Amino acid sequence: MSQGAREDARQTKLIRQAWNDSNKVYGYRKLHDDRLDQGETCCPNRVARLTRMADIKAQIGYKRRPSSYGGKPSVAVDNTLARQFDVAVPDRAWVTDITYIQTMEGFAYLAVLLDLYSRRVVGWSAQSRQTTDVVLQALHMAVWRRKPKARVLIHSDQGSQFTSMDWAAFIRAHNLEHSMSRRGNCHDNAVAESFFNLLKRERIRRRTYKTREEARQDVFDYIEMFYNPVRKHVRNGMLSPVEFERQQILKAKGV
């Protein structure tokens, strides 16, 4: 075997290990970034060639289940966020949404809140019913974890959970500001939609859950053990949300 072939075999082994560590969701760009993190000098074209030869590829997307809004919302507010998804400081704007997870004992409903600053999931809740309580529990987690010092803009769609009187009361009581997508316009909440796309593509659609609790535990593993601390984001300069926030703190301190 030639020296070039031996090096290809070595790099392929490292690439496959990084791919497996990512739960097989990284494509060649993120795998190349991992090589740089490990002190390798493998060029992007070589990583692309080796991943193609080894049939290593990121999971493809999926079509979103169509949905519709029915009835007039009980509480509607302006679209203050106005698709301004790039935020320069933490805890200035959070986006929230709710989705469903199919299990063998019925649906589980998942609500999340993401900080637009780092795309970090700052709060989440999974319950057996699609009620206001599931989004309130996620928001409560976010407020408790982050303890924002200034007023935070909370952006949602016009789903019934976010137009309820209980949601509005919680927003007022915790000095938050509510922003709402325009009726039926999912692009106004694109960051939350993107997170759910990742979650379902990279984890949920690759599993069969016997119970809602099993689904909840897997969501915990994805968010707390992979997405927040590990998963690289192009928008974060190929850093995970946790690492991006950490490095920004160090930079602000002049370290």
C-alpha cells in the first residue's frame, strides 16, 4: 500500500469516528472542521472525497407536516422581532415553538425556547398534552436558567398556547415582551422551525419510542448532551452554542 493510500485510510478512520460521535449527522464541512480541531491538515476537498468513498453523509431533510390556524387568537401582538434573527448580545431575544413527537403510547408535545444570540436551547418541556402548560414550563426553565437582567423579547407564532391569557400573564409578570409571527407565516419564526428540523432529522426520525418518557429522555440527551454543548453551527463560526457563549465571555474579558 502506498503512503498516500495509508494516509487516506487513516483519515477515513478518523472521519468515521467523528461522524459516529456526531450521531451520524455531520456532513463533510463539519467533519473537516473536526480534523482542524484535532490538529490535522487535511484539506476540505480530500475530506469530501473520503466521505464520498466511505458513503459518509449527513442525514437529509424531510417535508414538514402541513398545518393551519383556525379561529381568531384570544390575544394577538405585533411582530416586533420582524425576522431580525441576528442578535449581538445574549438574552435579548428568544424564540419559541411547539412540535409533536410520535410514540407507541400517543403523541408527546415538545416546547423549546432558543436564544437568538447563540442558538442555544435555554428552556424546554415535553408533556403528554398540547396545552399552555407545556410552553409555560419551557419559558419558566429559560427564565430560571438565564436570569435575564434586561427585558427579553419572546417571539412565537399565533398558536393557541401563545395567545392564551395565562401566557400573557406570565409574560407581564416576568417583565418580558411578546412578539408574534404574522398569521400563518412560518418564516417569521424560522430559527425555531430550523431547530425542530434538526431535532427530527438528526434524532427523532431515527428512533421508535415506546413511551412518552422514553421520547423525553432522548430529547434531553439531544439538547443537553449534544446540541447545546457539541453541535457546531456555521452561524457561530463552527462553534457549539455553549462554546460560542464561553468564547464571547472570554473575549469580553480580554482573555
